Amino acid sequence: MGTAAAGIRDEPGRGHPAGDIAALLNRECTCRSLDATRLRAQLEREPALHGLAAEIERSRPHLFSPTAVFIARDDLAAMRAIVHAVEATVALPAYRARVLARSPAVAGVNHGPRGVFLGFDFHLCEDGPKLIEINTNAGGALLGSALARAQRACCEEFAGFTQPTADLDALDATWLGMFVDEWRLQRGSGAPRRIAIVDETPEEQYLHPEFLLFQHLFQRAGIDALIADPRELELRGDRLLCRGQQIDLVYNRLTDFALETPSSSILRRAFEADDVVLTPHPRAHALYADKRNLVLFSDGETLTGLGVPPDHVATLANGVPRTVEVVPANADALWSERRTLFFKPAAGFGSRAAYRGDKLTRRVWDSIVAGGYVAQALALPSERRVSIDGAASDLKLDIRAYAYADRIQLTAARLYRGQTTNFRTPGGGFAPVFVLPS
């Protein structure tokens, strides 16, 4: 960090807006703050997890970046304000009625839970953070908390800029409390005795290491936990079973958001019949993560008509890039403006089938116009300079805010090269976020 931080500290008489300092550090500091020994200790806190760090290094070498990302406190406050404005909007009956009217029928099922691990994804732009999308089963929270605990100050200057965005010592209790809250919102009292962490072929998922961390987090709290494929579930009367054991709560990591595929049919039946607590669930995806909601969040006139208070309208109008649905009536205009737009499938995830307009071919454009896409004004990501084999390289970054019940619990960055986050970039991957002093 030396040069960048020293340049800030050597001018005590001048004012340095925190956003400028954060940008300077991200642009100039190439310190490697990750302590591999600490990270291994964090990932392998349970004897059963011995070897997990080595397996991640072997099979997922770009899951963790060796560096950290810096943000200004004002930017973190702006993110909180955007999350709060979204939550206030989602709570309105008029908004819910409008969104659920175009959603799958299963989204109308409401047993009470909010949905764990909303992921609000931001780009840091010159005029503040921009919310580019929301996800309902956002991965990486436990990996991010382990990573944040594994940092070291590589020089004296760095030590002054290492304030995390959360109380790291309280995070395990925060995560556990969230799942208990979900249980009680549906069941009234007590806690689940057994949780199933469910995804398609979970051992093959890129974030399978996080499933193991969740399993042991639950087990340390006295809650039995299984990692399972949805095809392992069965219904016997009003009991959902997995490998012959009753499941009280399912932590849903499926990307079949409406539970429409045959492999999700048992889980859907159990959910609809109130035979299991499911979180997150189809309703949460419909209300938050359907990309068509960004059309509403970015349209001040529509928000006002839905009854959103003026201060929240202003926050969202400034914090959400203008988004429109792609339909035949606006296709020609959007094609002509494509270089200023980013195109996303309404039900997409993980940046799949998402395209920058300046990269579009006519063949891809024809598939976009066929339906199911939104066009979002480009909010270009900021950059983080990293050292790769002794050479400096500039990577793009986004910030993911993990939120529940109108509260940001943790923020983590993702560093990447190319069009979208991909965990394939040397020097890239998850990175901890440090907030600068005011």
C-alpha cells in the first residue's frame, strides 16, 4: 500500500473525501492482505472440515482474491438507504399486487418467512453506488465472513484502513438467528431440529464448500443438517423426509426459483402444504429478484403511483439504473441505443445469458427480442488493482450486500475480468470489504 496511503497521510491539512481515498486505494494499492494460514483455520474450524482449504485451492483457485476492497462510509450508508427504500417499496400492498399478478401461482403462497440471504449487488460509480440487481439465494456469505477474518495488515499504512463492514465476531450468531427467525415466522416458537441444504447435485456446485460450512454452523448450534439433492426428498403424509429423516426447514439454494422442474416437485408440494419451512421461497424471488422489478424500482412516476414516499422515490431513482422491458414496440430503439445498455433475462442468475449491448450480435439480439429480457442503463463497475505474478492488473469489482429484514449483515466484493463475475480470473474472486473512517 505504501505509496497510496502515504500520499494521503502526508497531507494532513488538506481535505480528502473518503470516496476519493477509497478510489485511490483501490486504484493504487497492490498489497496482498490475505493470510492463507488464517484462512485455513477459519475454513477448517471443525475436524470434519480438515483439508477443505487445500481442496478449494486445488479445484477453485480463483475463489478468493488475495487483496481487499475499500469503500467510503458514505457509500455504505447509500447502500443501506437503497436497501431500505427497496424494502419499504416491497412492503406496499400495491407493489405486491402488481408484481404477484405477473408471477407464477406458487409465488402467492405466503407462510410468513421473509427469505434468507437477499443479495443486493452494487457497482460503485462516480455519483454513488448503483443497484444493478437483487438475488434471493445469494451465495458467498459464509465464505466472505471467513475471508474477512483472515486478513492481515501487510504494512503500517494498511492497518489504518482495515475496518470491516460488520461485527465479524457476531456473524455466526447473526446467521443462525436469521434461520431461527424464519422458523418462528412460520411455526411460532422453538427452532428447527433438522435442516436440509438443498441444491441440484450439490457436490458439483462451485460453492459446495459453503454448503459444508453451513452444515457445520448448524451442527455447532445443535441443529442436525444434511446437504441434499431435491431428488432425495420424499413426502410421507405431512412429513418431508430425506434419507429417512424428517426435515423441518430447507435452506433453498436451487436456481429453480418457482419450483417448476420435476426434480423440485416434492419440495414444492411440501412447501405449498405447509409441511416444511422453505427459505428463500418463490414469493421472495418474485417480490425481489425478478429483473422486471428493476423496471419499477427505477421509474419514479410508477413508484409514486404505487404510494412510495418521495424520499424513497428519490433514493431509488438515483440508486437504480433506468431499466425497461424489451418488447417488440421498443426493440428498434433499444438496438440503436444498445452500446449504452446491459441486457439481462428477467429470471436469470449468475450473469447467465446476460450481455453488454456493445457486444451483441444480431443472432443474440433476435433471442433477446423474442421475450423475457430487460435492458438496463450501463452502470460501469469500478476497478481494483491487484498484483498477479509481480505485475499489476486492473480488475472490475462489484459489491454484494447480504441483507435480511431491512438490515445489511455483511458486504463482500467480487473481482473479475470480462463481462461478468466468473471466478475464473487470476487475482480475482471474493474479497473482503473495508470501510474507511469518516
